[in-house]
Amino acid sequence: MQAAVSKHESGETQGIVYRTTCQNPGCGFQFDLRITPANAGLLSGSMPCPRCKRHGGFLKPQGRIGDKLFAAKLLFRLTGVGPSIRDEEDLMGGDSRY
């Protein structure tokens, strides 16, 4: 799955932009991810970081920064380790009750 990394361009107003920071240790790359109806699936699946290329990152929204501009973190899980309650809370945005 290819991520739609974009810069703020005056001509593009469709969709919303997530200003995203990779949380992979040693990376910390910050990029803008434009979400449109065509690529809205990126919000529910995993994606690689454009810089470190590590796969398995999930977007965790951090809130609104401005008009159609939101903050998000790209979080990664350890490979081969089952999810803990804390991991589920991080990915689901808080309390994970069944």
C-alpha cells in the first residue's frame, strides 16, 4: 500500500491532512499525509514510514491543529509479540472495553 505523502500546496484543498511523526526508535521523521476518499483506508490499516521504510505502523490521531489539519503519530508494534492491553488502548484511542 503506497502512502500519499504530500506537502501543503495551495492548489490542493481536497481531503484532510495528518501531520504525522514516526515513533520508530531512531527515526522521528515528520511528514504530512493527505487523506481523501480514495485513500481513506490508510486510517484503518498499517503503513510504512516514508523515511525508515519500516512496515506495520498505525496512525494514532492526536487532535486538530488547524482547519483540515490534524496531528497523528505513526506507532509500531513489536514483531512476534502478542498485543498487550496498553497496545490496544494506544491504537484504539483510549479505553478498550468489550
